[in-house]
Amino acid sequence: MAGAARPDVVCGIPPEAFSASLGHRYLLGFDTAKCVQHSCDLLVIGSGIAGLTAALTASAALSVALVTKGTLTETNTWHAQGGIAGAVGEADSVDLHLADTLVVGQGLCDEAVVRAVVGEAPEAIAALEQRGVRFDFGADGCVALAREGGHSLPRVLHSGDATGAAIQTALTASLLAAGRVAVFERRFLADLITFGGRCAGALVLDTVSGDLEVFWADAVVLATGGAGQVYRVTTNPAGATGDGLAAAWRAGAEVSGLEFVQFHPTALDGTASPRFLITEALRGEGAYLLDASGERFMLGVHPLAELAPRDVVSREIERVMAADGRKSVSLDARHLGEEYLRARFPTIWRGCEDAGYSLARGLVPVAPAAHFMVGGVRTDIDGRTSIPGLYASGEVASTGLHGANRLASNSLLEGLVFSRRITRSLAAASRKRRAARVATGIGSRIAPQCGHTEAARSRVKDTMQLSAGVSRTGEGLAAASAALEELEGLFDAGNLDTAHLELENLATVSQLIVYAAWMRTESRGCHLRSDFPGRDDAVQASHRVQCRCNGVARFGHALPLSGCSEHRAIGNWAHARDACAPAPPA
């Protein structure tokens, strides 16, 4: 008689087809007693809008240390072009912003979180202006608002076409002028340290001196940004290797929504790495997308045409590219005129010109590129993760704001508002005894042998681009996992070289994305399964959660995180284990 069907088998593929490498706890062997020591009330890891906001607001009452991978301004925030969304216009309202966010999120947004974030937007944006951010104003003396994909009306505040740089510059200057935050640049997050069931700090590598440092803290805010570098084609800078997400996973934090990777529809096609992003605001001002015949192909696809949600536009661009046998479509802004384009989009004008294209006189080739991690470390409405003492804000977090797809220009807003909420919750949190010493043996996967790092990194990128890009299949995802697993042969106990550690994080994040995408057997938002093209609200209308539990990767349905200041201890998997499909064994 045939054996009973296995509930964990999806698309005919058992979880054993996936990597067995997700169970190790630390990247490195270390003894904190032998590390350089630092201590503070709050440790902030990352220096984009989320990290700077957390550090600035918390430093009024707490001792704060901020560590960042590069310099203070080497962040994803710096590269953000379009702007920050907020219901500040006379014709707009919180309810309209809420509605647009929920529509784009495709049924997976946490409505309470969305309402909290969009409701706090006007006040939070005003606080940015008080810290020196200068947004553009129109001839009528009112703030100029742009319209981007998925928005029903103009709602996006901008500073030219370099809004992120303007915010980064102002917040950095404010932080340095205040002088209340201890700043540590060129520090690589090796791991989060846990002790007694809570996050006690972080193990950090000084990439200049080569020293290992330990930062003890009552609370840690993870604000490390995204992981776009897992893909060959991305708009993310070289440092976006998922270090914070991977460290949180190893520490036992719940992660969710990792199948939802947003691809920006209009990155300049070429060989540059990262790809040059052409802001959605350009389409908001009237630029068109054209196929090989010069026809606007988004008309009839969606009522918002070129301003449809990003997942819709990216998928249609891929369809048109396949039909036309080309690797790009054309962006047409010629009708907007050179004078206007130079004045409104100086960064885009220069970027296109440097690549040999004229916005005013020719067509510009564009194609989708990995842009934003919708999923991440799971948090509650105040940024608390499933590990007591650990908070997350910005792109590294999965807050419930975006659901299955991010509404354009809600990302800067998310980092800003959540960091402010985290600071408020910290004011009510009790201080905890810090660990005196933590020591561990060497990790099971640390560094590839000399000479293999770049080849292995390239293989990760190519594998993810091919099998976990805009369109996925169960067979392709299983093949991707097998390809990633083959990299195991290149790993061995090794050194503290940053490239090696980044590769380890890229491999971890890639496996988590692949497994999450394999388990979601439907198409929703920015997750497209061509073998499951329909949306399945009967079975799939919730987020799934992954967690490293007692050295084993597990997978379950989302349950609300506690709203109180303390969460369950690390490793205490909240979901009924019998109901969980086990992830690949450690």
C-alpha cells in the first residue's frame, strides 16, 4: 500500500531538495573577553534614514553608539531618487494614502500598521524639515508633490531627483552637530550576540584594523538596509549584501515575506553594476514606455498605465521584451522638453548623458532590476522583533506596511516612522543586565578557499537572477537551491576578509528567498509563479514565517507578535510545530 502523502511536499518536491546549510549560529568563532569592548544603552547598526533617525531621537535620553559598514553616507537612502510619500496635499488624506497602500499590498498588508505609518507621515516629514531637509516648492508657494506608481494622486515630496541624498546629508549633519552619538564607521556586522534569551549586543569587525569588537547594549536597532546584491541585475550599491537579515536569522529572529522582492521597472539597461535607476517620478511627469514598434504597451494593461504598481509594470516589460526578442523596452520623455527635464531631473539627465543617451532627443533603454526587499526581519507595530532587545527598521524589516508589494516612496517613510516609534517604545522599556562574556567555537560555514570568493559570488547572482527573478517556477527554485548548495564545497574555516563574510550572507539570504518563493504556490504582488499564475486567497492569504529554531530552519504561518515590551525567548517557536512544514535540516 502506498505511503501517506507528505504535507510538506510542494509541487512534488520535498524540502530535502533545499539547502541543509541554514542552521549554523555564528559566522565566526570568538570569545568576547578577547575582543575590543564597547558598551551603550542603544546600539544602532546602519546609517540610512532608519538608523540616523533612531540614533538622533534616542540620543536625547540614552547613550547611543552607531556602527555602519562604510562611511555614514554610504547607504541605500543616499541613492533614493523619487521621494517620500505623505498625505500633506490639500486634496489628499490619510485614508486615501491608506487605501492606495492596501491596494498595492495585495491583501497582505497589516492595516493597523499601514494606518499608523501613513497617519504619522505629516508629523514625521515636518520633523525632517526641522532637521534641515529642503523639499521642492511650486510657484504657488506650496510643497511640490509628484505622482508615482500606484498612487491615486500626487503625494510624493521630493528634493529634485536626489531626495535620498538630501535626507542623508541633513540627518548626517544633524547627528554630527549634536555630538551625542558615538559613531563607528567601516564596521562590518559579523553577528548579533544573544545571551539569556535576548539580544545583548553585536560582534563587529573593524575593517580597517582587522580587530573584532563587541558592542554590549540594552537594545539593538537593526537598520542595515536590503540585499539587492544577491541578484546580477540590481539598483542596490555593492554593500547591500543582506548582512543584517542574515545575522538576525542566525540569531533566531523570525523573518517573513522574503519571497516578495520588488523589481524596479525602469533601470537603465547596460552593463553598469549597480544599474542606474531612472526614477518613477519621470513617468509620473508624463514619460511613456514603448515597445519595439514604438507603441505604448501599458495602455489597456492597467487603468494607471505607466503608473501602475511596480509589479504590474515589471511583469509587462518582461512580457514585451520576450515578445520583441529584446533585452529592454524604451522610455520616451522627449515630449517633456529639454529645459524642463534638465531642471526637474538633473541626476537622471546626467546619468543618461554619461551613458550616451539624451532624455530630450532620443529613447532610453530600460529594464527591470532588483530594487527593494519587501520582506525581512519580522516586527510588531513598534519595531520589536521576536528576540527581546532586538528591533528592526527600514528595508531590513518586515513590518506589515508593504504586504506583497511596496507602494512607491513608502520606503523612506517606513524607516522614518518606525525608528521614531522604536525610540518611543525604548523610553518605556526596562534596562537589562548585560552579558559578561560569550564564547563560541568556529562556525560550520565561514569562508571559501582563496581564489573562489568572486566566482562563488558570481554564481549566487546568476542563479538568483535566472531562477528567483521577476518570474519563478517550482522546478527552477529547486534547481536554484541545488546550485546554491553546491557552493558548500567551496567553504572552509578561514579568515576575516569582508568579501568572504558577505558571500556567506548572500548565500544565506538567497536560500531564504528561494525557499519562501517555493512555498508560496500562487502569484501575488511582486511574487510571480508562472506555474501558479493565479492568486489563492483561500490558502495563501497570509504571511509565512521562517525561523532558525534550535539549529533547525522552520517554516510556519504568521501569528501576531506580542504587543508588550518583552517577547518570547529566542528559539521558542511560537507556531505549532506539527503544523509547520519543516525547512531544510541543519
